[in-house]
Amino acid sequence: MKRDDLDRIYQKYMKDVYRYLYSLCRDHHMTEDILQETFYRAYLHLENCKDDQVKPWLFRVAYHAFIDAKRKNKRTIIQDIGFFNTLSQPSTLEKQVMEQERWDELKLAIDELPEQQKQAILLYEFHQMSYQEASDLMKVGLSHFKILLFRARQKLRQQKGKGGSE
């Protein structure tokens, strides 16, 4: 792959990588910084990526940039939930309030998951990666990834049962 392709890759995957990073750190400014670092690293190592593996490779680069930033800052502060607000557009105020409450509950439940389970659910459910792509990105075996995803879903269902009245 040529470095000239970086602009095309940026245009195609920037929003996906941004949403992924934002779902990890919940801070718009930190997300922008890590996104910039991700594409800088991608520029430096673009020749190491195969054409058919660009998205998983970018997510892996983004995750490592996130971990580096997290280590540097020593803590992550959850401040903005705007990401979850933009995912649905209910037509009435009542529906909008109900949806907002559901997203808030889901966000809190996901944040309470162990780190690997959180990664698994975010990569598979929110970023539509295949089992194989997500397991490769997390550097775990396919069967271990499926177990992490199963346990994450199970914990989310338990949380819904405890706090939900549906």
C-alpha cells in the first residue's frame, strides 16, 4: 500500500475510528488527539498493512494509541455522552427522553464491564467487526473472543434485569 492512499483511507474510515475511540474514552478532545495520533502512526507504518485489512489494522492502531494516552494521563474522565445521543432520532419528546434514558443505562452498564469484555462488545456490536477481525485486534483467540462477547452480553442482560422495569 502506498502512502498516497492515506488520504483515501482517512476519508473512508475517519468517522468509524473516531466513534470507536470516543466510545472508549468519552472525551471529545481526547478522542480528537488520539485520532490524530492514530493517523500519524498509520502514515508511518502504512506499508505494513494489507489492502483488505485496513479497517481492523486502523482499529488496532487506534486502540494502541488509546492505551498509550490512557497510560500517559493515568486516568480517563467520562464527561460527555453526546455520542449516544446522536445514535437515534426519536420523533417525539417522550420517545426522545425514553431513548436517552436507555442509552444512558447502556453506557453505564458497558462502562462497568471488565476491559476485555467492554472491548469485545464495542468492536462487535457497535463497530460491526467480524468475530475474526475483533479477536485479531484484541490479540485473543477466536473462541476466547466469543466467550468474552457472551459474558459481556450476559452481564448487560443482568444489569438490565436489575435496573430496568421493562
